[in-house]
Amino acid sequence: METPTDLNQWRKEQRAALLARREACTPAERAAWNEAIALFLETGFPSLQGMVVGFCWPYNGEMDPRPLIHRLRDQGSRAVLPTVVGKQRPLEFREWWPGSPMKAGVLGIPIPDGNPVLVPDAVLVPPVGFSDEGRRLGYGGGYFDRTLNVLAPQPLKICVAHELSRMPTIHPQPHDIPMDFVVTEAGIHAVEDGGLHRIDVAECERRAAQMVAARGLPRRQA
């Protein structure tokens, strides 16, 4: 597809349409989709156990990963939430636990208040939209892409989304980071050869384990 002349305006219009579509869903639909996504994550990614797992506090009808995060913590994982520390700067990830001190961050989204900073071994990243190329359309600030660009080794990058957020392309730019996997209520998709490929739970477990080993995860924390 030909890249729009004004890509920023095109993306702004796409965001508005995708958010309206998501907000029109019923709570019952979202709950069913979230449960299906969480089951795929739990069965397809046992390597998350014992890792530092980044997640996002649900906002604007995004997938709610908190029940899964509770279970992962029971299995030895640590959970971290992203924190904006300044424009054009990478995110910090601060540890979260039930009862953790919290405060309002950007857009009023809750963030940990003064908790330890950790580097995630895996990130569960919600999009406004995700493309058939395996890339995500966010809210436009570029924080996640900027953060992933400086993390070495790369965390396991898992986009968690509802199928209604799928789009053919985001017209990716050099700074747009592809995900490793996209998980929706319809299943698990590996990102390879510039596209999404549906895989089963066993294949996901195998691929994720290979990535974790190749990247030397979980990483040693400072």
C-alpha cells in the first residue's frame, strides 16, 4: 500500500476509528476476549515464569492483563509498569505488587510511586491497532518504540490485542519496532518474514524458549 502523504494525519485518523470501534464493545465481550488471550499467554509462554514481566494498566478498553500478572507473580515472576520520565526519553519500568504505592501518571493512568526500577525480560504491550506486518500503532508518543530501541538484550515482545484492532498496515517507519508475537482472542501469531503467522501453543512455547535462550533471558538485574 502506498504511504499516505501526511502519515501523521493518517495515523491520527486510524487511531480515532480504532478507539471508537474498541469503545463500542460490551464489557461482556471484552471479558471473554481477555480470558481467551490470558489463556493463550499462560499456556504458550511458560517461559514468563520467573521473569520480570512488563505490563500496562488497562486503559480505554485495552486487554486487562492483571489476573494473569497475579498468577505469574504466584509462579515467581516480578511485575513492572512503564513510567514516563520525560518527553523523547525511554520509559522506566517500576516494580508493581498488590497493594503497591501508586500515583496518577500520564493520562491519569496509575503508576508505581517510588518503587524499584527493573528492566523487563518480557513485555506485554497493548496497541491501539496492530498490523498484518506484526507492528503496533500506539497513541503517538513513540515511548515504547524508543524504549525497545535501547534495550539490550531485547525483551520478549508480545503484543496483546483484540482482533477488532487489526489493520493491514501502519505504514511502518524505521523507528517502528516489530513485535515477536501478537496474541489475540483468536490465537497466537508469530511475527516473521514481515507478517503474522498463526501458530499453536506447542510451537509458541518452542519459539519463545529459543528466543529467551538466544537473548540470555532472564537478564541479571542491577
